Amino acid sequence: MPQDLAFWLPVVIAVPLMAAVLAFLLPRAAFPISLGAALITSGLVCWAALAAVNAGPATHTVGGWSAPLGIDLVLDGLSGLLLVLTAIIGLAITVYAHGYFQPGDDLVKQHQYNFFWPLWMFLWASLNALFLSADVFNLYVTLELLGFSAVALTALAGKPTVLKAAMRYLMVSLSGSLFYLMGVVFLYAQFGTLDIRLLSAASAETPTLLASAALITTGLIMKSALFPLHFWLPPAHANAAAPVSALLSALVVKGSLYIVLRLWLEVFYPLADTVAPQVLSVLGVGAVLWGSLQAMQQPRLKLLIAYSTVAQLGYMFLLMPILLKNRDDSTALAATMSFVFAHAVAKAAAFLSAGSILHALKDDRLTALSGLMKKMPVTTAAFAMAGISLIALPPSAGFLAKYQMLQSALTNGYWGLVFVVIGGGLLAAVYIMRVLGPAFKKVEPYGAESTSKAVHVPLVMSIPTLALALLAIVISFMGVYLLELLAVGTPWVLKGGL
């Protein structure tokens, strides 16, 4: 079975890549091509994840040349979980975008319609390639491809503010890549290989490894928009088209986070006793507090959600000291990955809800949302369920993830993190209620803030949004299956639960 499974690993990269080329050459058929590729890729990924749980990890040697000379594609629990997450959100966004992007006489709209589909398929191929890569230089290549496609998608909206935000995003992305590449040079100079498994076996605490870890981690946290290097994220996420905002927040930033986890758990693990894990955790604390406080002050819905992303990204770095303290007790890894999954689904639902609101009202100012529940009950309910998960109220996936975080922090004596997790949830409740409060407010039919002029939101946009929002609630009941997948092929034993 692992050999049969290995044959299909390059296919989950090739299918969206071929769809990107066809969508570019045949723009009138871009949606059916993209939808077909999304269905095939999602089906293959889910089948591969199930096969890996039953038969173990799989490795595909690209071109017949194995490491250290060649490049391997590896499917294990960590990569498999993120592939499944990408498939779920990718399929929903593909359907949603069909209603959001429509061809027309307007040049900007036609431009968006023609180029969204090939860029989106290319981004999906880049994500799949990144999660399957087992070579630090190949990770650099896929990270660059991911960044370029994400910047191009951000710029599709065409407005001057969007172009400025996209250019800033591009500069930060290129700068982060430069730091990463310099760190790769240090690794190769020290160990003579770039394969992650070989590096893990040979890795030892040396000044060269420390320099490499500092450079690579700095580059990756720039791309992940971890506080205080988050300045590029709110303008990019808030001003991009709604499906692009959902992609950026739910999936793109997870690529950099995945590499941080992968490299620190394997290649940089000898540095676990240094100050680096504590520094990452402190930056995570800063992100939770600063992002939440900024979200509480934003006048626009999409900008509020964008700063919420800054805050939520901080949680993914909080447990780094615990995660690297003892890999045999990996409740921290289970909690972190559970939060990654919960955040991605909830934040995608939140941004798609905001896109539907903007589509209907032509305005996403919070003052324009009064009485929204009466006019757009499905969209409002979807945002409310996403908000429940972001706040971490039971029985949502966010609640389960934060419960695991609290359990891990208490067990290891990190009381400060306990207060941060609880306090962050309370702050999230404040900024989520800034949206839901007006939405459930009863307004006069002809009041200044009435939503009576809202246009209809098509089902092709409402259904994927509601599906993701529901998933943000019910996924907590599927934690045992996610744990089984996460445990595949890891060199340590997962004792925690999702």
C-alpha cells in the first residue's frame, strides 16, 4: 500500500497545476476546469490520508533520484493533516468564487474572472507541493511559488490601496525568502545535505545550526505575519477580494507555520534548550494581545477579521517551549495542530461571510450592519458560528483546541500562557460582539442604517460559507480521527488528544 500511495503523491500536485494552465488558456471554461480539479484533488488527498492511517507514511522519489542527490515527496501525519485542511477549504472556496467572480463588461471584473482561477489553482498546487516536500531547498522553491501567486491574487482587486498592500506583501515575502535562503546555505555548509530526514539524523547544537535557525525562523515569521512583523497582513487581507482573503488567512500563512514546526521538531530540535522557543512564545503572546486590541478598534468588518488573524496566529506559537521541551509528550503538538485546523475553517467562514455582506450591502462598515440578521440570516448565522469557534465557546473546534492548550500549559507549569489563552478568548468575544451586536439589532425600516437595500446573495456563495461555519463547530467531534492521522510517521509518540 505505501508504494501504491507514493505513486499518487505527485498527482495531487499535478492536477491543480494542469488545471491552472488549462484555466489560463481556456478562460471561458475556467470554472468547470477548476471545479473538476478541486473535486479530484480533494478526493485523492482524503483517500491518501486514509491510506496513510492504515498503511503508514509514503515516500515518492522524484525522477528516480533519492536523497541526498534527489528530492523526495513524503506524506506523513503532519503533512497529511494540512493537505486535508487545504482540500476542505479549497473546495469550499472554489464553489464560493463561482458566485463571487462573474464575467462582465467592466474591465476590472473581467480581469479578475480571467486570472483568479489559474492563480488559485497554481496556489493550490504550490501548497500541496510545500506540504509534501522533504527538502529544505525544495521548501524554499514552493514557498516562493506560493508567495508569488498569493501576491498576484491579492492585487486582483485592482484598487490603488490594494496594489499598495500587494506591493508591501511582495517586499516582505521576498525579504523573508532571502533570510530563509541564507539559512539554507548555512545548513548545507555544515551538513552537506538538504534532506530534512538526513539533517535531522546529523543535526547537533553548533553555532552554524543556531545561525541557520535564526535566519530561517526570521524569514518564516515574516511570511507568517507574526507580531511585530505583521504590518503587511491587515491591509492585504482586508482589501483583497473575499475568496482571496479567506485563502490568505486560512491557508497561505499556514505554509510558513508548517515549515517552522517541521524544522524545529526535526532539524533544529538540538536547539530546544536555547532561548529561541521562549522568544517565539513571547512573540505569540504579543500577537494575541496586540491583534485583539487592534481588532476591537476597527471600523470595517474585513479589517476587524484581518487583525483577528494577527491575534489568532499568535496562539500557534504559544506552546513552542512546551512543544520542544519533550517530544515524547506531544499534547502540545496535538493542541497546536488542532488550533491550526480550527482557525483555518473558522477564519475562512468569517471572511466568506464578510464577502457576502459586502456583496449584498456594498459596505462593510460596522455601522452599516444594523438589522443584518433579519435581511441575511444565513450569512449572519455563519459568521456567528465562526465567531463562536474564534472565541472558543463549547462545543466548537476552537474550544477543544484551547482546552488542549490550557491542559498542556497547566501540566508544564506555564501559568502565564493560561492567562493569555483565557484573556485572548475574552478579547475575541469583545470584537466578535462588535459585529453580532448591531447585526441582531432591531432597526426602523427607513432608518439611516437600514439594510433594506441589500441585494440577494446567491446560494453558491451562501452554502460553502455555512458549510465551513458548521464544520468549525462539529469538527471537535472528529478529533480522534485527526489524531490518528497526525500520528502517522512521526518519530515521537502522540499521547495527547485533539
